Amino acid sequence: MQAAGGTALTGRRRVSLLLGIAVFVLAADIISKAIITSHIRMGADIHLIGNVLMLTQTRNGGAAFSMGTSVTVVFTLIAAGVVIYILRTARKLYSVGWAVALGLLLGGATGNLADRIFRAPGLFRGDVVDWIAVVPKVWPVFNLADSCICCGGVLIALLALRGIRLDGTRVDRDK
């Protein structure tokens, strides 16, 4: 194993970076959903760039692309499991890239989990507020939490492809 140059964090800084990103993502998600729910009525479209980018308010009781709307409780439990796993993994974390990726994932998962817990139709069965429409009818409506989850997932895939581990070391592929 060799150190992945310039990516190591020490002590509490690794957890602080992860949590700072997660809190920022969560706050941005909560604030954006509050603005959307108070200013855009359900089904109304605000065209920002023609029919390419619009703001709209929809509710999603399922997972990505509204799949599994009848098992919302399962998605709530999965999201809670992801949050717990990331928080437990944080103590092993020494890589800036992994801290950013897991921070994005944690903030996004927590944002959607908050909707599942606190929004209608009921506790642990709530619908997630989605509001960003890019090329509607082609791409599903999503929110900031969804975007951060996707970006975190892509970053995790890139880190894994580069062989960078959670502890900041790199897999030695020459052996």
C-alpha cells in the first residue's frame, strides 16, 4: 500500500469535513423544499429555461424514478441504515475524497429521510418533495438531496476505480 498523495486528513478534521458537508447539504435541502412548498403549488411549472429546466412541486412516495411507492417504510429503513453506516464508518476515514463523497451521501440521505419521517401521509411513510425538472417527460423530477446522493455515488465510484481507500491509502496494483 502507498499513501494517496495530498488526500490524508488527521484526527477530528476528517469527521468535521464529512459532517460539515452533510449539514450544509441537509440545510440547503430543507430550505429549498420549504421555499418550494410555500411558493409553488402542486403541479404548477415555473419555466426557467424554456421546457429544458423548470421548477415544479411533486411528491414521491417511492424510491428513485417513483419506483416502489407501496413500500415507503422499507426505503425509510434503508435510508436510516445508510445514515448509521456512514456515521460508524467516519472514524476510519482519512481521505478528503471519501469525506466529501460520504458527506454528500449523508446529507442527501438525511434530507430525504426527514421527508419520509415528517411529511404526509404519515410517520415513516412520508412523501419526498421533488422540485427540479430537467427535460420533463424524459428525466424524472428530483431535489437537492437526490443530486447530492448521485454526486456522492459517482465520487465513490471514481475513488474506488482509482484504488483510494477510506484511510487515504491507495491499493498497490503492481504486486
